[in-house]
Amino acid sequence: AVALRRAAAAPYVPDLVLTAVAPGDEHAAWPLFAGKEPRDGEPTVYVCRGYACDAPTGDPARVRAQVEALSRGGS
């Protein structure tokens, strides 16, 4: 999970918001987080712009690429 968080925070993206949600967290049922569950019991990252998200991943290199795409205006 630490490697995923570092990968997401590495590129500079203005207004980027990082949050962690575990199953059972009080805010896990909020619409923004609904359906975003860990895959295969492993930490999973969902890179989203609004409510549109890229494919979930547990690969730090893929997370970084997805976040870098946000800075270019894509998702």
C-alpha cells in the first residue's frame, strides 16, 4: 500500500486528492467510494476523474502512469 501511495503522489497534479478506504470504514459507502473494493485481497488503487475511473490496479508503475495522465487532462 505504501508503494502505491508513493506512486500516486510522485507526479505533480494540481488538485489531486488521495484517500484510503478500507472495507468497513464509515465512509466506504459514500457514492464516491461505492464498489471500489480491494482486488484479490490486495491493496488496489482507483484513479478517477470525477466518477469516471481507470481500471483498478495494484501495480505502482501503472498507478503513476494513470496519475500522470490526469495532469495531461486525460484519464
